[in-house]
Amino acid sequence: MEMPAKSYVRTDDSGAIRVGETRVMLDSVVYPFQRGDSAEAIRSQYPSLTLEEVYGAIAYYLGHRDEVDDYLKRQEAIWEDLRTQSQANPAPVVQRLRAIKASREVEPRP
């Protein structure tokens, strides 16, 4: 009896690689793994993942290292673009918080 192969990662509509059927991105497993975190430690940070899924994502990374490294570089570029846009055009709430912080830094303390 042949068992169907399990897929531990999938690419969503936006092009992000997710672990299993969760919203957890592969990045969230790979970066801690590269730092030396154990699968159990990674699992404890993401309750929606099973230990099997964490090991499956790690195995996928190890089997597709060049492709995943290219993906991670693309993801880093996307995040950097978003950071730049966010700094150039902060949300109104961020503008208000910055104004409050600036006014507190200027006012003398009693």
C-alpha cells in the first residue's frame, strides 16, 4: 500500500511560502533554524504548527537550499521596500505618536 506524499510547504497567492496549511511563513522556520534553534524551540513559538510540520519545513529547506535562499533574498527586498514606504509615508497614528514623543522631549520635566 503506497502512502501519498505529504507536502509541508505551499506557495500562497501572493508568492509567499507557507508551512503546511497555516499562515506561518517558511522564513519563520528557516531563520531560527539557521541560528541554531531546535525544531522544538521553533515549534514553541508557533502553536499553529506541529512538530512534524517544523521538521518537514526544515527538510524542505535542506533539500532546496538554493531555491529557498533566493526566496529569502526576495522576501528581504520586499520587507525593505515596505519599511522604506512606511518611513516615507507613516500612518496617521504613527505621526501622532511621533508628535507626542517629540513634544515630551522638548518640554522641561518638573
